[in-house]
Amino acid sequence: MPELDNPAILCSVLDGLHLAVCVLDRDGKITLWNQEAAHATGYMQHEVIGRCYQDVILCHPEDQALNEHPTVCPFTRLVHEGKPALLKTQLRHKRGYSVPVLIHISPIRNQHGFVVATVASFDVQGSRAQGQHQGRNLPPLAALDSGTGVANHSFTSFHLRESLTAFTDYHVPFGILRVKPVGLERFRAAYGREASEAILLVVAQALGDNFRPSDFVGRWATDEFLVILKNCAKAGVESVYERIHAGIASAEIRWWGELLSVPLSFGYASVELGDTVDMLLHRAECPELTTTATAAAGSPQHRR
């Protein structure tokens, strides 16, 4: 069908794969970088397209020093050989930790047999969560939100009901924190879907880094996250809110050289006797920031 000739269709297909894929031109510059590659490495498409892969990720075998010069790494050697290859190596995540992967390297040849590009695919599902939020009990792969790497809505809802049951039956206290980037629809309209997804990924990473490993972080809606503060009484929930309120008032990304920022709105609540899930969520609902507050640096507001 003619519509399949549209390059955008190919990009959509690759973004739908649960496999990281990148394409390098003959000079080693990245020309394609799908969403799974972004999730695996922490580098978004706008940060890598047009750059040499050596500037972005450093591949090294398990017994090789991390500071070895990238020009002698096995990945570079195999790319230059122009032959299909399989490499057990590691990728250096943007945040500094190493991600062990198995990379399939395949040359792309033109009709004359000359190598015009190289495609590299790496399956990191077995190690994708490694180092993402050290010490945190992450959900199974099937329950991960593909856009942010935290628990998806269904698994988050399950944990919320489970926490409420534990409180009802055994009086185990907990609280919730709802976090929402304000004006995300306007941001998406102005800068595009990929920029808004990058903002959500930054929010998810910030939440994962700012809570205890025992707490639960999940995606509640398209533009909202839910944190379950386990075994946390009312005073503790309020204390956590104050700390987060002061620590992550906004989410920022650098997008094609421009620093973009979105304010965050917070709501929190502690569980009470007789609560239902809906009642608890209603008390913790995030208020919308006014236009004035948003323009004034995005100071978060809350409702108990």
C-alpha cells in the first residue's frame, strides 16, 4: 500500500517494538533512535540524532575498564568489519550506570553490495530496570508503563487497593501523593508529543529518586503519577509532601538547545477509617495552578 512508503510509518513501527533499535550511517552518526533505545539509555531522540554513537554511549565488555577509549571497543570494531555480529557488552546509561545488553549488529548494503548503514538492536528487558531506581522493588515487565518505566495504571491501581485492604484489615497506615505536570496539553501542542513524553520521563525519574525503596511509584493517568507512601502515618505523609514540594517544583528538559520547564502540581492525603479508593483519591486531587502562579515559577499547590 502507498501509505507504507511513508517514513513516518516505519518510525511508528520501530517505536512500537519492545526492542531498542538504532541506525548508524557510514560515519557512525545516529540517524534513527526508537523509543525503546531512549528508555534503555536515558538519551532522547533529539539528544542523539546526528551525533556519533561514541559521543552518546560507551560499549565495553564485562571485563573491560569503563574508561577505555571508545575507538578500541568491540562495538566499533564490529561496525567497521561490516559483517553481522552478536556482541555481549554494556551500554553506559546517561545517568552513569552500566546496562548489560546483547547487541545484534547488521550491515545494510545497497544494490552494489556496499555498506551504507548499520543497524544495531539490543534487548535490555532483562536488565532495563537495573540502576534505574537502585533498591526499589520494580513491577514485572508486563506491568511497566512503556513511556516512563514506572508501574502502569492497572498495576498502580492494584497496589492502591491492596494498601487500602491492609489498612482496613490490619491498620497499616499509608498515604498517597498525586503529581501532575500542569498545562501538559498546551506544552504538547507547542513542542510536540516527543517533548511531552520527555517531560513525563523526567518526572518519573525524579519521583523514583526522591522516595524510599519501599514506596510505590506509578503512572495514574496520561499526565499524572501516583506515589503510595507505605507504612506512613499522617505526620509522615505531610513531611514527605513538604520535602517533595520544595525539591521538585518543576520538570525541565533541554529540547533542541532550548531549556523547557513545566510546573508540577501536587496533592496528598492520608488514609482514614471508612475510606474508599475514590474518597482517598478525591482528597488528594491535584489542584490546577492559576496562570499567574504558573508564570511566577510554578509554585506547587496542594489540597488535603
